[in-house]
Amino acid sequence: MTARPSRAAEGATDDPRADTDPIRIEPVRGRRQLDRFIDLPNRLYAGHRGYVAPLRFERRQALGRRTNPYFQHAVAEYWLAWRGARLVGRISAQVDDLYLARYGDATGHFGLFDAEDDPAVFAALSATAEAWLAARGMRRVRGPFNLSINEESGLLVSGFDTPAVMMMGYAPPYAGPRIEALGYAKAKDLIAYDYDVTREPVGARQLLGRMSGADGVRLRMLDMAHYRRDLGIILDIFNDAWSQNWGFVPFSEAEMVRIAREMRPLIRPEMVWIAELDGEPAGMIVCLPNLNEAIADLNGRLLPFGWAKLLWRLKVRRLRSARVVMMGLRQCHRDTPRGAATVLMLIESLRAAMVRLGFERAELSWVLENNRPMRRMIESIGGQPYKVYRLYEKVLG
């Protein structure tokens, strides 16, 4: 049996022979290996301005087959790459039955692709994931998805030095070219917008005054006394609003329950709005404080004192940034003047609330590059595109 390297041996080494050692790919088995899988980016990207280590306990929950309801309709495998005693890369591969039932195109997914700047490591990891997918009948691979399109999506290809925002991944500048050199081509770009909420858009007050209470439009904040009910409404709107988007996969009921549970500690009702048209829920916007701003110095760990720091920062210290994680309007109201006005009202109601709460900036992400109506709307109120995440694909075989 092969001896496991010590944790100290997993980092960089001054031994000049290290880069000549053969690459060894191992599937992740057990908690210790999973922690290595989770922690690798912390070593690779430590000191990069755009990177913040995620909370390890959250990553364990997200990647655990027993804790993430994604695995009720999908299978996945994780691998680590080694050069001798040094951990040098990781990757995942996924087959999602919900996606296949919707599209029937024999497309599998890859994700969690992080490695040293070494073309051989990138090649060995991608070949392993591709072979696993091909053995399960997949004819094309697309990603990165960590693990699905409803979680972290895309590889950062622009905006490397911008601040880290929750649930939006980081990749170094070399990663995109390394993946493209393996035969992967762009499938779609996802745009992230920076929005200065302290700047009131021209005409915002007039719009709210004209539309509020008129034309059957009513906006209300999330009701924490009926939290599960309102989150159910929001996710139902999301599944309808995004149903025609490229690559869309609906949230399952179990995934909705998980989201409601995990979002609750971060929810501020003033930053979650539901729009009703003619008495029926029709649109929504959900904005969360940027958790990465609160955990930047915790290195992914909450013990021994991280819990106290995190709670103090979330409840007492002023956080300045946030992320709009969901926004949508039911399909039946799309391409209508009242629908467009409703989306603007949702954004403006959120913006005004964020100013009252002391926030300064929000990231609106992500938006498909070809979603021109939404992009024009965001840019009309002052949103600035500042990051691009790329989804790649490749034909197998």
C-alpha cells in the first residue's frame, strides 16, 4: 500500500527533482482526502487579491454525497493530482440526470479544476475526468460547474484583481489558457456587474412614485415570520423566470429546502423583495451580504475563534459589499412594459434599502452574455461589467 504524504509535504518544495516526478491521479476517498481536496486552492492562491478561502465546513456540506441534495439526481467523482509527495491539482466530474432529462444531449460536466501552472498536470486531470464521463456514455463535457449551474459556475477569465465575492469562484490568469490548450472552446460567458448603490439612478424616485400601488403592482419585503413560505415563492419564480435560459436546470424540492436553511443566517429582509402583479407573485430579487468580506482572514476555519469573529462581523461590524444572488420575472411578464418597470422597481427598492443599511456596493451576478435585455437594464442604472466567467466545452472521443 502506498504511504500517504504528510500534510507538510503537500506544499511547495525546494527539491529540483520534484517537477520531474511522474504525476499520480488518485480518487478522493475519506474525510482526510476530501479536506486536502478542499484546501488545495488555499495554498495555490494564497495572497491573490481576488481569492478568499471558503469555509471548510460549508465546502464539506456542498461536496458531501449525503449532505447535498444535488446527489439525489447526480453522480460525481473527485480526484487529486500528486507529483511525488506534493499535491499539485484537483478536478471533479459530474453526470446530472436532471440536466440529461431536460436536454438529452449526453453532456457531462467538470468542475473544481485547480492546479499549479503546469500543462502536464492540467492534461492529466482533464484526461481523467473525460475518461470517467466517456465511460458513462457522455459524448461532450462542459464546465466548470461547482457542482451545478445553480451553484458556482464558470472560470474567471477577466477581473482577477477585483474583490472576492461569495459563491463566485476564483481562478488565476493561467488557468483559462491551460484549459483551452487541451481542446476546450468557449460555450458561454457569464458577466458580473459592479453596482455603486450609493448613486441614485436618474428618475428612480419618479418611477417608484408613479408605479407603486398603481397598475396592480405591489412590492413587499421578505416576511421572516413566513420565511419558508416566501423562500418557496422566490424559488418558484426563479424556476419559471430562468426556465428558458441556456443550460438551465430547475431546483429540486430538496435543493430548495437546503437553500432556505443555508441562506437564513445571512438573510436581511430589507434586501429581499417580492413583486406582486395583480395579486400574484411575479418577480423577486435576493441580495446577501458578501460573506467573503467577513471571512477573508479566517483561512476557511471557524475554530477556535472564527465563529465569534464571523458572528460579530455579520451582526455588528459594517459590511460594505453584497451580492444579488437571484433576480427574476415570470415568463408571462417578460417583454412587457409593466414587466420591465417591475424589475427596475425591485432593483431600486433594494438599492435604497442597502443605502439605509450602510452598504456601498453590490455585485449583480451572473448574467449570460447574450441576455441583452437584462444587460441593458443593469447598465442603464449604472452597473459596470467588471468580471467575466467562461464556460467551456469539448466533444469527447
